[in-house]
Amino acid sequence: IFIGAAMVYFLDKNINSKQETSQLRIPGYKYTNPLLACDSDVSSGQLSKTKETLETEIDNSIKSHNLIESSIYIRNLENFDTAIINPELRFSPASLQKIPLMIAAIKFVEKKPEVQSQQYKFDLTDTSNFLQEIPPGDTLIWGQSYNISTIIEKLIKYSDNNSSLILKQIIPEQDLYRTYQILFPFYPQDKISDSVELSVEDAAFPYRVLYNSTYLSRQNSELALQLMTNIDYKQGMVAGLPSDVPVAHKFGLLTDFDIKTQQVERQLHECGIVYFPSSPHLVCIMTKSNAPLEHVEKYIQKITSLIYSNLAS
């Protein structure tokens, strides 16, 4: 029986510290009440200066016409210190939705380990990657068969749309919906849709769940994040960091071209866990622009570099 995945917040108050903690739990269980994530209202204030610096950079990028609007989310994953810029904005997640799809596929394997030995033939129309402005470096080939681990790897490492198509065929629909609704707690529709719009905090949430190992097993959460550190796209956040700083990340890109006006509206986003030497931070940058792709990539590089330098100092 498919159980609805509406989220419920529970508010705990610690009398001694006056600290309020909101807990996000997964409903639908009789004898347990699984914890998915939690938030505290206590902030160290370490990100305040960083936030001011980033707000200035957003203003400068808008004035230089490299940007229409942008939201940024930063969270210290050890002490919950969080900074959010323009949380009210909404964006199309584009290929950021491949992260919950990956998690749904791994959850499916956890439930049915026997599928790991099965081979799945890719016989769908092989046209889904042709429209990508950042084409995948590797993709499923029509007529060939693959195991589910290889499909998941191509989905994430190369952002392969063919892998996305076949996984949506393999995973039962109710399992897919449940995972999406759990990982996007404020998912505004009752079905998975490419037209959905999310805030930067919504888009960042699945990364918290992976880091906390609260939905997948600890081993599989570790393997998923390890896979995300090997993504071949390195023109955004990775380029803004020192080469020895690991980052488990994923980009999303949606490009709309108006034939009449010859105008391009581009949404380029990137979210990831940056393993700073001091403590891991979740960083999510979402953008809307009509500038060339490389200009927006340089903006994401600059934002990531500013975050790193501010926290390092």
C-alpha cells in the first residue's frame, strides 16, 4: 500500500538553553518515527559576513547583465549555521532532479537486492540528450543492456538523460513518487513533473538527507556521495575551489530560446557538499540569466570562491 509522504514538523524546546529544534520525520510507520532531518534556531553568526559579501556580488552581477536573479543557500553541516539569500525565489530544478532519482533507484535496490544482477536493455528513442547545452560525456547506447549500477553512474557522473528515462521505467511509480515527496518536503504537486519550481532551500534538502544517512543505508549514502565527487562537470563550483577540496555536487541546466526575439533565458544551478578543512558545508547556487553560459559558470565559480575564502579566513 502506498503511504502518502506528507511531512510533519515536531517542535522541541530545551528549557535550559531556550533552544528550539524542528524535526522533520517520515510518516507512515506504526512502531517507529524515522527522523529525516532537523534544524536549530541557534546560529553562530559565522556566515553573516559571508552573506553580505555574496549579496554584493549578486548585485554586481545583475548590474553587469550577467544575471537576472539568484538564490544562494549555505549550511554548516556540523553546527546547523545557515545563510540563505533570496529564499523566496523559485527556479526549475532541471537536472538537479537526478539526485532524488538516484536516491529512489538506490532505495529500490535496497528493497530488492536481486535487481542488481539484472540487465536492462535501453531500447527507448535515443534523442533525449540532443537538446542538452552541456552534453553528457558518456551515455546509454540504444540496443545495449546495462546493470542498474552502471545506469545510476551514468545518470549522475555524466548527467545522462537516457539513464533518467530508463530508471523511470525500472522503478515502480509509487516508489518514485514517495521518494520525491520525502526528499522535496514542500513538493507542490502530487506527481513528478519537469515543470515544478523549487526554492534554493528545497533544492538543497536531498543533500542533507544523504549526508545524514537518514533515508538510505549508511553504506549507500556514502557510496552515493562518493559518486557525486566524481562528476565530470567541473566548470562551476569545482573551478572555484582549490584542487584538494572534495565536493559532492550536481548541476542543473534549463535553456529556453525564443525564436521571435532571439532571446535566451537560461537557468543554471549547482548544489553540493563542499568538504572544507574546518567542516563540510552544503552550498546551493541557483541562477536565472540571459547571458552566455560561460558567464554564468564564472559567476558560480566566483560565488564558490568567495564562500571558501570567507570561511577559510
